[in-house]
Amino acid sequence: MASKYRKRKEQERTQYIVIGICCLLAMVYFLFASRNVPQPNDSGGVPGKKPSVEPSDAMKLSMGKKENKLMNAQQGIQADCPEDGMFCSTCTGVVILASSRPSLLEQSLNSLLQLRGIDKYQVFISQDGEDNAVTEVAQRFAKKHDFVRHVHNDMHDDKKDALHKIADHYKFVFTLLFERELGVNHAILIEEDMLLSPDFLTFFETTAPILDEDPTLFAISSWNDNGYLQMDLDPSKLLRTRWFPGLGWMLRRELWVKELKNKWPAYNWDHWMRVDAQLQGRDCIVPELSRNHNIGTVGTNSNPEVHARLLGNVSYASAATAVKTFGDVTYLDRRRYFMDLKGKMQSAIPYSLDMGFGEPSADFTYQFGYLREDFMKLSAHFGLYPSDWPRRREVA
């Protein structure tokens, strides 16, 4: 009996010792924690952390005000971006690719930076080559605007011809935005010879969520190859097409990382993007009325005659025709879109080159059958893009 009593007492004593040790450790922990709680400094910040409002004078001197704002912006980008890669302006990079046309670059930048809401985006001026005048323009705009950065293509190779350099430049831009920059989910690509419509950003803000949700879409472009001045174009109408237009367009990070990155071509990147191996049956969204205007009369793939015939007379939304909203765009759902298109085709009046050309009436829909070798004649009569490779467009 006595032994059992002593045993119970020893067990109780052991429990008290354990409880005492735990209490002592808890006191030490809370004492240590209270002594290390950061206290506000005179400027309202926390020691060891960057002030939330304005960097210190010493920081301004050592790094410069511009660099600190860029650092703060980059730190906030990843936190603000949706984890699922969905569109938001703060995690979208708007890139102007520049090379050797400083006067056009300046016009393009002025056009871009006048857009309402552009300061919510990350703007990059990506320079290819060492043109000093281009560098001066890029640095001047980057210095003036905190959300604009001037970057240099580190994949440039002087030994390559122009078409190879352009492909390398695009690869550099995608690598920069989607692999080196944290949190960038979408890229809007502009070239140094483009002027932008007032509703350029509205167009992408309307269509980007559709691109995110619809796996049957490849990309979005603000350019319509067949939207010429002589045509009656609806400023608010959007189209699906199986032709990749390029020229002011949007790409998702997911497409680059999962599909394009490891097979990017050495040259002629835009033609490569139009091949079925890349499109894989997917469409692009374009506006009936373009949202950018090409002013580059001289370039790698252009001269004054080509520009006047193919690019200069493409209509684009001006201040008078730009829209505040594109309205209900649920008609772009692929099944609904092609059901509507099928209905129009079934009720259309058949027409062919063999019937001769009359003046079509705006009151009717016409269906034209043609052989591929006859497309040039058809396009010349109706003012379509004059190519022996028809711009395959499904228009509703």
C-alpha cells in the first residue's frame, strides 16, 4: 500500500515539474517576442522595412526616386495578380518594340501614353540594336513616367538579317515578360510605327477575359486586314477569325510557356504563327474597325507603295468613332457565333465570279464561291486584302 502511495506521489511530482518547465519556456518566449516587436519610427514606417509612403533621403540618394518606385511597383505586382492567370491591368505588360525609327517611336509613345488608364499597366520600351536616337527617346519617356521602363534586347545579333532579328526580338520580349518578370500574365505587343485608337485599352479589357475563359481562342488582335476606309464598319462589332493578324495583339503567358517557347522560329515569326501547327483549330478575336493605325511607310516588310496599298488605307477608330463600351459580347461564344454564321450562310444569295459582278445591295447577304487562284480578282473588285493567300475570316 505504501509503495503504491509513493509511486503516485512521484508521478504527481513529475507532472508538476513538466508543467513548470512549460510555463518557464512560455514566459521566456513571450518576453523575447515582446522585446522584438518592431516599433514605428519617426516617419511612420517600421525599422528594417521600406516606408510605405516615401523612401528616405538616403535611399533616394543611393538608388534614386525612379528606381525605388519601380521596386515598389514590382513588389506589389505579384501580390495583386490573380493566381489563376486571369487578366488584370497591373499584371499586363504593354510593350513597344523599337529598332531604328525614333520619330515614329515618339509618335507611338505619345499615342499610347495618352490613353486613359495606361498608368495601371506595366509599359516597356524594348529596344533592338544601338540606335542612339531611339535610346534617347526611350530614356526620355521612361524618365518622365514611373510606369514606363526602357529595356534592351540582350538576344540581339548584328550578324543576322532583319527577319531573324525581329524574331529574336519578340522572343526576348516574351522571355522578359513571362519568365523574368514576376506576375505578368498577359502581353500586349505594339511596334514603333503604330498609332492607337482612344479605346485601344477598352478593346483588350473587354476581350482579355474571353481569351482567358475560352480554350478555342489563340490570341486577340486590334487589327483587321480587311477593314478598309471605303467600307461601312461597325465600331462596336467584334469578330472571330482563323487568321492571326498580329499588329497590336495580346498573348497569354500560358500559351508562351506551354506551347510556343520551345519551338519559337528563327525568322518569319508572324507567318509561323498562322500555321495550323500553332493555331490548332483555335480562333483570334479582332474588331471590325481596327484599333491601331500603321504609319511606317518604310520598314523591313514595307515601302511607300506597299504601305499605301495594304496598310495606310485601313480604317481605325478615331475620337469620333471610338466606343465607351463594346456592349454584350456573349455572341463571341464559339458555338453561338458559328450557329449565327451558319444561319446567315443558309439564307445568303449564292454568287460566283462566273455570274459577273453587279453592285451588291446592302439589304441582302451574299455567298461567294471561288477557286483559290481566283481570289485576287475577287479581292480587287471588293477591296479586300489583295493576297493569293486569303485571310480566312469567319464574319457574322
